[in-house]
Amino acid sequence: MAITRLKRKERKNRARANNRVARIKQLTKVPVIKNVDVEAIKASFAANAQN
């Protein structure tokens, strides 16, 4: 007896699963924490404002 595979449904289910995994990965992704010297940035803006 032949087996009929529902190819369109299979593709749709795979796409849903992949989208779900991608969404979860995006939500759990944490930005890189950089050590930023705020005072140095303010000083550079002040220097540029005077020029």
C-alpha cells in the first residue's frame, strides 16, 4: 500500500517550527555589554561644539 506524504503541510509545519525557534532565540539574545565612559563622550561632544 502506497503512502501519501502531505508535502505542503510538512513544509508549513517545518516553517512554523523554524519561525518559533528563531523567535525564541531573538527574545533570549542579550546585547553585548560594553564598558562605556560617559564622561569621555560628554567631553568629546563639548570639544566638537566649540570647534
